[in-house]
Amino acid sequence: MKNTVVVGAQFGDEGKAKITDLLAYEADFITRFQGGSNAGHTVIANGKKYAFHLVPSGILYENKICMIGAGCVIKPDDLKKEIEDIISQGITREHFEKCLKISPLAHITMKYHTDIDGYSENSLGKNKIGTTKKGIGPTYTDKYRRTGIRVEDLFNKETLSKKIDIILPAKNKELEFVYNLKPYAKEEILSECEEYRKILAPYVDFNWQENLLNIKNNKSILFEGAQGVMLDVDYGTYPYVTSSNPIAGGAGVGASVGPMSIQRAIGVFKAYMTRVGEGAFITELDNETGEKLRSIGGEFGVTTGRARRCGWFDAISAKYAVLAGGLSEVALTKLDVLDTFDEIKVAIAYKNKVTGKTTTQYPTDVFTHYDWEPVYEVHKGWNCDISKCKTYDELPQNAKNYLKRLEELLGIKITIISVGPDREQTIFVD
Ligand code: GDP
Ligand code: IMO
Ligand code: MG
């Protein structure tokens, strides 16, 4: 298998995990490269439904190494719960100890990070980002401020003690005087770190340099993204974004490979669109049609349970995601959700409500998004069940027309079509 990166190309929850799990069958090494347990990834396999947050979606296979890469942030108690939940579904602890690896360079989400995330969101009121409150933003802030605690620090008492002496005085001032939150004593931080060390110990790959060299030379790699291009901290709907880089290029940084080591960049798009959290969403349907998409598509968050906002496919943001995300092909999911719609709309331009001007360029200043309305192209629905189609030829003509038009608008090929949540409900297009 060619080294492949799978990323979300909309606002997350596109069905990436289903695609990663499928492609993982042919890969030797599956690595998450960014994000943390803000992600909620569903895989349905062998009649069971699994929810992954930080564990890579290749863990269900025997003999594959699944790595949580350096670009990720880890909240060890959440990871522990996630592993225990998967174990309770029949995957053994020995399997985890053999197959799950963690980069010593990944950053740790401390309790004070979740305290700050919760406080910031509450205090922002109607201006909140709508985060998952998993401490993601504050952990990445400390990473880039160079005051983070990394996995490897947990395993070196001296380094940890020195780091805490440097970090804690300023962090406590920030907690008390900026956020009006309780400060921490050094002893509390040390015992939190000790608890995290025990949780992570079976998985940390201190031999990662040698192992990575071997993988690069002899094995095939699947890079798993979380979130989506439109939530990317640089290219997404800033500031209504996450704090990492879910674009294909993020894989190089977050999993220590060079650009020449990646041959395919698959962008996963839903056949319509959803978003959780705040921020403009130009094709959002705050009406019965949106409600119908939500109920048929089961659009409720895996991590927070929040109802997802739903809307039509936005080809303007999608074309932008292909460009900014560095995508080379498309996996289109949830096409079956559109089975009972007489009409299916696609935004092919935006019209400015104030000036009357139309554009097909994606406006990156999201504060202007409320001024833009979608210009729709209307497609005829197919009004039949496609969830059992196994080949492209079996799809109804109207579904093929819809796919062809999306390909034309995006300028890259749709190589995977998903017509249901199960592994078997997938069409690989030659
Ligand atoms: P991710 O975060 O991108 O991995 O996506 P989520 O797991 O948050 O949400 C995708 C949801 O859609 C999950 O419940 C999947 O089981 C489901 N799903 C994935 N592909 C399809 C599909 O083609 N059709 C339908 N009906 N459901 C799908
Ligand atoms: P997966 O991997 C959908 C959204 C949050 C919020 C913004 C910032 O399942 O696609 P954060 O907690 O990251 O600081 O929140 O990003 N968000 C997601 N939305 N799917 C996700 O992950 C998300 N992870 C974060 O709702 O708007
Ligand atoms: Mg999700």
C-alpha cells in the first residue's frame, strides 16, 4: 500500500474513522498525528460499534502498530477510560500492550488545561468557540508557549521537578488572576503526573527512532487525521477552529515523516455537511430539511453528544479544502442518508446579501460569513435504497450524476463511496 493520509475535509465527523479502519487492513503502521480526545471516531466492525477518541482506528486488527504521534495531545485519564471501554468490548489488554504505542514527544493535557478550557468557554458567553472542553486549546497553547509537559517528562523525576518549578509559578498566576481558578501545589502536580506515568507506561515507545526508521524503510504507513480542514488552526474558520493542523500536511509534522514519504492524501467529505460547536456555516439548514438530515444521518456528537448542525454540501468550502488541505482524492460518505430526498442541493457560489455580488472564492474572514448566502444548484434525488450497492454501476443514475458533478466541482476524483456505516457498505471506484 502507498503511504496514505486520511483527513476530514469539512468540520469533522465526516466518517474518517470508517475509512481509516478500512484502509488500515492493508497498512502496517497506523498513526494519529494531531488532536486529542476531542475527536470522536466511530468504527463498526464484526457487528460491534466502537468509539475511539485518541486510539488510532486501526487497533481492531491483529499485528498492526498503532501510534499516537508527537503532534497529539493526551489526557491520560481519558485515554485510560477509552482503552478500558474497548477492552470491555472484547479486545484484550495484551493486544493493546502489543499494538498501541505513544510518542514520548506528545504533550500532556493537565487538569489545569481542562479547568481553563471550561472557564474560557463559560466566560465567553455568546462568543464562545463551542469547544469539547477537553483542554485541547490550553494544552497546545502551552506547547507553543514552550511551557508544556511532554510524555517523556513523566518518566524523568528530575526533569519533571525542574520543569514544574519553571512552569507552575506563572501557571498559578494565570489560573488565579486571569481565570479566577484555584492554583495547584507542586505536590498535586507531581502526584497527577505520577498517576499519568502509570497509565501511559505500557505504551510509550522510547525506541521510536529505530522503529520509525524500520517502518519508513520497510512498511506502509496510514496517517489518521482528526477534526477536519475547516477546523484547521491556520486554514479553517478561525477562530472557530481547533488548535492543531488537521490538513494533510499536518501528518508530516505530527508523525515525523517528510513530504516525499506520503503518496496519497484522501479527504473525507460527507455527501452533505455538519458542524458541532459555534461558527458560521453558510449552507446550514435551520429547518425541517436540516432536521431530516440530522435524524436519518444520526448526527449527534460521539464525544459530547451534542446535536450536529446540518446543511447541504458546500462546494465552495469543499474546493477550498482540496486546495488548503492538500488533498489528492475524495472519500464520499453517507451518500445513503440522501436516499429519501426528492431534491439535493449543492452550493456552487456565495451571494453577498449586502452588495449583491457573487463569488466562487472562499472568503476566509468568517466574520463576514453571515453576509453570504449560498447559491444552490438543485439535483434530482434517487428515491431508493442504495445501502446495499456494492459497485459503482449498481448506483442509480441520479446518484451517479450527483457524484460526477461533485467531482467536477472539486477537481479531484472520488475513489471511495460509503453507503452505510459498516465496512461492507463501501464502494471502491477503480
Ligand atoms: P469521524 O469523526 O469523522 O470518524 O466520524 P464520526 O464517527 O464522528 O461520525 C460519523 C458517523 O457516521 C458514525 O456514526 C459512523 O458510523 C457513521 N457513518 C460513516 N459512514 C457512513 C455512511 O456511509 N452512511 C451512514 N449512514 N453512516 C455512516
Ligand atoms: P472528529 O475527529 C467535530 C470542534 C468543536 C469546536 C472546535 C474547537 O470526531 O471529527 P476543541 O475542543 O478542539 O478546542 O474545539 O472544534 N471539534 C470537532 N467537531 N468533530 C471533531 O472531531 C471535533 N473536534 C473538535 O466542536 O467547534
Ligand atoms: Mg467524530
